[in-house]
Amino acid sequence: MKKPHALAALGALSQENRLDAYRLLVQAGPEGIAAGEIAGRLGVSPNTLTFHLDRLREADLVGVRRDGRSMIYAARYETMNALLGFLTDNCCGGESCAPVPACKPAPRRARVTA
């Protein structure tokens, strides 16, 4: 990852609603979540959420696909891994570090309904 792309990703994540949305998408896994559900879970208006998701999309941190009338957003794990790699590229004082496995999507949890 080049520095301008890292700065764009960090800038996109440096706002509370965007960080919350991104963390929710990471937890959701590669299937993603519909925009309306994200808005409901985070308690933000759909218009506000669209603005924030667009900033994350422009930074290549999330992708979006249409499913009928819904827009489904999902985290782009390869960008997250590249950003983490960029941030830790020179760790350990230049010495070889123990290999760290790449981040993977969290396993889907069964949804509990009341």
C-alpha cells in the first residue's frame, strides 16, 4: 500500500460513524449488511449513513452490491490487511518479526431473536 492510499483509509476511518459502520461490517463477514440495517443498528439516518459509507467506499475499505432494492455493503478485508501491513511494515526495529496471520472475516454468529 502506498502512503496516499493509507492516508485516505485512515482519514475515512477517523470519524465516529464511519468507524462504527466499518467495525460492524468487519463483524458481519463477507456477506455484508444492507444499508438500512446498518442505519438501524447505528441509529443514524439513511442519508447520513450513505454519506459515510461513500467515504469508506472511496477509500476502498468497503464494497457495495445491489440485491433487489437493497444496497449491501461489505468490508474489503484485503484493503484492511494492506493498511495493517503498511502500519506495521517497519515494526520490531527493523528485525524480523514472527509471522502474523492475515486478518480473516469473523465467523457468522447465529442471530438471536426475541
